[in-house]
Amino acid sequence: MEPADPGHKKGSGVNNAKDPVETKLHTAVCKGTVTLAAAQKAIVTDWTTALSRLGLA
């Protein structure tokens, strides 16, 4: 199991603004909606626009 984000408090929900973006990208890749390479490129280019770049927002 991966360690939690630094400063994360159990039961406090998401405390990293990038987490929901990563989750949506993960889901899209698993469903075959986008390729892993496209998701990786979008998030590394600018995670704040990754979902819109891929038509997932």
C-alpha cells in the first residue's frame, strides 16, 4: 500500500488538489477512454488543464 500524502489526516478526504485529477485520469485510462501515454503527457504538461486537454472535464 502506498503511503498517504504528507500531512494527510485519515478520514479528512482529499487534501491534495491534484488527487481528483489523477483519479479521473486513472479511470479514463482503465476504461480505454484515453491512452496512458496521453494521460501522462497531459498531467506532466500542466496538471490543472489535463482533464480539459483530454476532453474529460
